[in-house]
Amino acid sequence: MPAPDLSSSTRYPELDEPPITPREGLDFGLDGDIPRHWFGGDAFKTRFFDAMSVLFPEGERFFIACVCDYRSQVTDPAQRQALIDFSKQEAQHSKVHLTFNTRLAGQGIKVDRIMANQRKFLFDLARTRLSKAHTLALTAASEHLTALMADSFVEQTHQFADADARVRAMYVWHAIEEVEHKGVAFDVMQQIAKVGYWLRIWALIEVSIQFPFFVFQIMSHMLRVDGFSRLQRWGIWLKGLYWLYGPGGLMGPVIKPYLTWYKPGFHPWQSGMVPSFKKWSDTMRQSGDPIKASNALYISN
Ligand SMILES: [Fe+2]
Ligand SMILES: [Fe+2]
């Protein structure tokens, strides 16, 4: 695959890069009667995704702020537009996950407390103590993680066959848009902030430790709120971690693309676009219905 030309634009049509399309006002039916354990009745799988949902609104606000630190230095019109569309997409993700998270708060999950702690960590600590280049590198590294998880999760349709169609549709939409804008923070980091190789590497190491730590900590709280005994929780964790990291597990296909970040000539669009994207975007264009578009990925599987 040819190396992308980073000189003038963020567009690499030869790598199947789609346009970044902000989609607003989508209806996922999140006000409906969604079961507490919406992922096939499985507490671990449900709470794994719920924990990420709690982290998204503040996390995405942080990403927008860190990329926009460099907005005034971006002169290329295509890159400026990419920055605007990236911010619009992330703002929509925050909004929809906030709506979903009110359901979690209603279940007794301490959503406000978790978000307040996260705000302190990201905005009072990271954004005041670290350089702008460092927080941008953390953003680009987080975007690498979300994009490769998005790619992999959307392709592993068998894993999500028994998830609630409405919540699944929210995650598939989020995943698709994460892939659409996966090059934005990276390009600003490389072309504008001129972040060097070692800071880029260090940023992914930091994010790779922090992200699972926070997710598992929140899950632990959620499973206690669910009323499981200590013994039951042990069983849920053992089975769940095997589902995540065991042979054939959800994270298996993520490992190889994860490591590509550490190659000196890495660029997010070297991995192109997964086939599910076209199926989803075609159905979405025709129907305007994100649930239909998400279900389209599961019909032939
Ligand atoms: Fe997002
Ligand atoms: Fe993103």
C-alpha cells in the first residue's frame, strides 16, 4: 500500500478514506424499554460497553479541546474542514452517550461522580500540567485505540448478534464515525504540532494503561450496583476476561493493528476501511435509520 502524502491535505482517496460526515439528530430509540443487561443478558459484556459510554462524553470533550488547541495554525482548507467535522462528530457522540448514560444513572450507577473525577483528571490535571503537544499525542493515541476497536468490533458481527438492536446501533454509528475521522488528530499531531516519535509512543503506552484501568474500575462499581455477590462477581470477571482476551476473544483481532502505531512510518489510513463501513453507509443513506443500518451488518451473518 502506498505511503500517504501528508503534504497538503488530509484526504487519501487511494486508501479508501471516506469523507467525514457529521450526522445529527439520529434516533436510536434509547428512551425505549431497554433491558438492564442489554448485551444478551450478559452482565460483563453489557457493563464493559456501559463503562466506556460513561467515559465518552468528557473524553470526547477533551479530544476536541486538545485538537482545537492547534486550530489557528491549520491553514489548509481541507484540514480545517476535517477539524470542524471531527469536532461535530465528537460533540454528537458526547450528546448521545449522555442520553444513554441517564439510563445508567437511573439504575444507581454513580455517573455524575465518575464524570466529575474524570473531569478533574483530564482538565484540571492533564490539560494544566502537560504540554499541548503531549495532550494532543494522548488524543491521537486514544483515537488510534477507538478506531481500531471500532474496526474490529464492527467486523466481528458474531460477537454482537444478541445485543439489543438499539444500543448496538448507537455503538455501530459511533464506531463508523470514529473510523471516518481516525486521521484528524494524528495529522494535526504530525503536521502542525510536529510531535516526535518517542512522545507518540509514550502517549499510546499511557493510554493503554489508563483506559482499561478506568473501564475496569467503573465496571467493578457497576457490577456491585447490579447486586452480584462477591463470589458471583469473581465468576463474572473470570468468564468476561476470557471473552475479552482469551482465544477467539473480542480483543484478539485488535492486537496486530494496535502494534502498527509503534512503527516509525505509521499513519491511521494505512489500514484503510473495513467492508462493513460500505454496507452501513449505503443503508444509512437509503433509510436514514441508524438501527436499520446497523442491522444490515447482521443479516447475512
Ligand atoms: Fe467519538
Ligand atoms: Fe474520535
